[in-house]
Amino acid sequence: MQKNIVHLLIVSILAFGCSANQQNSVEKPQKEHTVKRPPDLQTNTVAYFASGCFWCVEAVFESVIGVGDVISGYSGGRKSTANYSMVSAGKTNHAEAVAVHYDSTQIDYPTLLKVFFGSHDPTTLNRQGPDRGKQYRSAIFYRNEKEQQLAKNYIDKLLTKGVYPKVTTEVVSFEAFYPAEDHHQNYEARNPTNSYIRNVSIPRLNRFKKKFPDLLKEGHD
């Protein structure tokens, strides 16, 4: 009896996984990505982060003042393997990541780091919530030495203050970012009744909003 209950609990948890929601759909042949940013987007730089399912991460950053568009995609692997079926199955070295386009006159990189660390658990290696595997690792893809140093300093501060007992976040040089398939963009906003979105993504966003109300855009509180 106990074994049956445990089995049901495991199945239930996996059913809410970021990749589980796509397993029953038929994979379509990969096409060139057609993600486009609005022409009036007032941003002048971009930052790259990974902290679990990109549906969740995208929604968090899009709620922040000074952030324009946030694009879900893949980073850390080869272009030839940058597709959802392979990445979500853990068959590549990619992490589900986001490209955060932002206006540096409204928000700076240290504040983006605050959003990043304040919206996920950086102590769990290759895991975030119900999602497990290297594709869900915590990572900062820095573009220059300044970003690298800011990231490392922020982690040192978290550890020194005892905010976390450890931090598993990778701080690695940015090489390339490949936008995910179109139907993954703005996924939470377009699929509010999806079981994963209702049980994992929205609660994660709400926890962030409660923690950092001063960082939210008007209408996102």
C-alpha cells in the first residue's frame, strides 16, 4: 500500500514538470526561429540567465521595471542541438535560459542579479522545483569581465551574509543564445490554465512579487 502511494506521489510531481507538459504533443519539424522584438522596445543591452524552466524565468523578469522583452531559449550547447525535444530530455549541454533585454538607464546589472537570485533556489544542483537535470541548472552567462566580477561579488556577498549555505550557480562566459521555438515565448501569459503554470510557474512569480514589490512594473503587483 505504501509503495503505491509513493509511486502516485512521484508520478504527480513529474506530471507538473516543465518538460512533461510537452511529452504528449507531436514534435513538429524544426524551423528557423521567428521571434521578433517590438520595434519600439526601448532597451540598450542584454543579459543572459538560467534558473530552471524558462517559462517561469521569463515571466519573472518581464514583471521588472526597466526590462523590455525577455526571450526564452537555450545556452551552453551547440546550435545543432538547440531544440526543445533534445534539451528537455537532457540530451545536450544546453540550459533552458533567457535573454533579458533591458534599459540600463532604468535598471542596472546588479539589480538583475538581485532578481535572478531572489526568484529561484541557487542551492540545488541541476534542479529547480520539480524539474531535474542539467538543462535546469542555475547559471549566469556573463558577456564581459565587469559582469563576471559583479556576479562573483554578488555570490560572495550572499555567502558571507549567510543568505545561503552554498551556491551552485555557474558563472560562465557567454558563447551563444538560441531562441526557443515560438510557442515557448510568453508561455505563462498565453497558457494560464496549464497545470505546470498554475502549480509551479505562477506561485513562483507570486513569491517573487511579494518579496520585491518595489521592482515591479505598474500593473504587475
